[in-house]
Amino acid sequence: MSVLLAVDMPYWLQTILRVLGGTVAVLLPAGTIVYVFLFKMMSFMQSRLGPMEAGPYGAFQLFAEVGKWLQKEDLYPDRADKFIFKIAPIVVLTSTFLLVAVVPFGPDAWFTNFEAGVFYALAVSSVSVLGILIAGWASANKYSLLGGLRAAGQLIAYELPMVLAVIGVVIQAGSMNFQEIVVAQNAGEIFGWNGIGNPYILTQMVGFIIFMIAVQAELTQTPFDMPIAESELVSGYMTEYSGFRFLMFFIGEFATAGVFSLIAAALFLGGWGIPFAWFGWDSMDSVDNWMNIVGPLIMFTKMMVLSGIIMWVRFSYPRFREDQLQKFAWKVLIPVSLLNIMATAILKVAF
Amino acid sequence: MVAQNIFFAIFAVIMVVGALRVVTSNNVVHAALWLVTVLAGAAGQYILLSAEFVAVTQVLVYIGAVMVLFLFGTMLTRARLGEETDLNNKTWILGIPVALLLFGTMSYALIDSFGDEKLPENAVVVSTQVISDQIFGPYLIPFWALSFVLLAATIGAIVLARKD
């Protein structure tokens, strides 16, 4: 970032800029996903117009919605465990903000260049389960508790295939650092041809599909929305929440969709980079500085494509039953991803 | 090194208070959440020691998996809201000498092996590759032994849970 602005900034200023950048990187995708996909694409698929009144084509609908939520009373049930009830949405949202910290947006445009970045991302994403579980418990409502328990069972089951799917990428790149994985993809070549680099979606197609299915389940989006199944559990663990605290869950859901799309883009689609051979770059150090401006735009485009797929699946499929959902994770996804790891390791040694 | 010392003190106070509240709070879920605070504090201490892989493992295994399963199990069986009176039993006093004995043994072991040796001023971050070289090199046999313990636990759980 200091290279981007061509001035040497003190450490505290860099830190403040990175924190601001991280906040933008969480909230901007969340807002865009809600407007483009939840409001407009869903309406299109259901043959209606969606919000049209606030701003051109309803573009300011989101501000109206946020204003509405902020005005609502912060209700809590009489028998609820008030302190835990209040901190639960904060735990969920914190996990999302921590998650974006390791996603790189350009050669210098990163928030933190963590050595074990992939491992860190998987670890902090599992913290949100804790928030959901205590939200369901503290609500003093049996529907909320059932929703929280279903969520915990589902998120634990789909955490495993997610971790195992990423291991294939880690083996192929030989690193757990996001920057090194991105560079390895863009500097790579396919049998000596370096025209498009070597995005891991080609070699790790199985891992990519498993990862996206697991992300869908981690986000509790349909067809994996048993925890908030509205026809059975009202709204699951979110039932008793209103006003600002509901807004936090809502932002958390779509911001996490955006951040997981960014992570999938960095792991499988080549991240912020363009194939290095196009400009004669050969490593991280020779990448031009303008990539710090173009990189975030490339990442945003890939994020929109991937979260578009997530939302498309969400609007298209009916809900899984609880036993089907668990069987799918334990009997299909985990064995397939283990086979994928074995195949990747053997091929890595062979080539 | 001053900043590290300040943060060490902050984490240490949080961990001690959390550990005391684990055994004194009147609600199972509250106790479990205080335990989460203690484990998160331990992860923070690992970061201060430049052991980032261990810190991330601490978060992934203890907070993300063990505590979630713990809360999951308690909520399925007996997690009431509000205060409970029957969480203590009469023999709790025996815990104090056991805790003191454990504290004494661990302090002795630490002082005996490190003495007044100091950490280097700018500790090098231990990379994941170094850790894996250690685990799959000199510590391979203990690693296998641990895997067998986990396998045995899994098989035991299946045997207990299956009725047929």
C-alpha cells in the first residue's frame, strides 16, 4: 500500500488504512450482492420487478432498508439470557471481518500477509458457529434452539470437506500463503504454455466443486438452509432478533458470502493476478505497481461471478432434508475430497 | 519487547479471570463461554511468541471444534437458562490441592528446564514447513501413537452409539 501511494507512511497510518480497506472489502460486496442478486436477480427469476421506487431501478432500496432496521426497537425476550443474546450477532460479524484480513487484492494491497493464511481463514470461519449456537440458546425459544443446533451440526459436517478441498490447492502450490498461491497460479504454465497461467480450477476442478458446495452449506443458503427453514422453524436462530441485531446477522450472511467468494477466487481462479507472461513478469517482485489498482477490480469481478453462482443455486433448488444433508457431507463429499488429496499428492510427486 | 509484555499481561489477566469464572459461574453455558475466553487468550499468547501456526491450530481445534461440540452436547441434554444450584458437589474442595500440585509440578518443570534464559528480542516466526518437518521426522512415532489413540476413541464412540 505504501508503494501504491508512492510515499512512506508510518506504521500506524498503514494500519488505519488497512482497517478501513478491510471494512470496505466486507461491506461493499455485501451491499452489492444484496442489491444485484437478492433484490434484482431473484425478482427476475420470479417474473417480477423487485424494488423500483427508491432511486433509479430501486438502487437506493438498501439504504432505505438499513434506515428501517436502525429505527426498529431492540427487542429481547423476557426470559432470554440478555448479555449472551446481545453479543451473539457481534461474534458472527467479527468472524467475517477477521476472515477478510488474509485475502490479498494486489501485490502490495493486502491487509496482512499471513504465512499460514489458508489455515487462518479456515480457523476463523469456524468461530461464527459459536455465535450462531449461543444466539439460538440465549433466545429462550425452542425454535431458535432447534435452529442453532441444526446450524452447529451442519457447519461442523461441512467444515471438514471445505478444509480437505483446500488441501489439494495447498499441495499444488506448496504454500499456505495466499500471495504465494496467487503468484504460483499466474506464473504457472500448462505443459510449457503460459498463455493463461495455471489457474487451479483446471487441475483442482473436484476441489473447487467441493469447496463451493461446502461454502453454500457454511452460509446456510438454500438448499442447505435447514437451520433457518422458515416453514418449520419460523426463522431458526434469528427468530427473536429485531432491529440492528437482525441487521448484523443479515450483513454477516451476505458479507460472508462475498468473503468466501473472494477466498475461492484467490485459491482457484488466480486471485488478483493476470497471467504474468502477458507482461513479461516472472515473479512477485517484477509485478508493476498499477496491479494494486487493477487487482482489486479483478478480485471484485471474480467475487461477483462466484457469489452469483451461490445465489443462483440458492434461488433454484429446494431444501435438503436433515438426514440427506448429513449423508451428503459424510458419505459423498469427505470421501471424494480425500481421494482428491491422494490423487493430487501422487501427481505432485510424479511431475 | 515492551508492547509484548503489556499484551502478555492483558491476556494473562483475562485468562486468569476467565479460568476462575469457569469454575464459579452458575450456568453450564456461561462456564463453557468463559472457557472459550481462556482458550482464545492462549491463542493470543502463542501469537506473542511468534508461533502463529500453533495459535491458528488453537483457534481451529479448541474454539472452532471442541467448544462447539461441547456446547452442542450440553444444549442437547441439559442447558437451562438462568442460574442453577446443583452444579457443585461436596467434594469440590479436593480440587484445590490437585490444582496446587499441578501448578507446582509445572512451575518446577519450566524453571528446571529454562531457568533465567530469555526469549530472543526479535523471535523468528516458525514456518509451517519447519513444524511439519519436525512432526514427520523426529516426532513421527509419537504422532502415529496419537493417531491410534484418536482412532481408538472413534471406534469406541461408534461401538457405544450403535445399537445393532
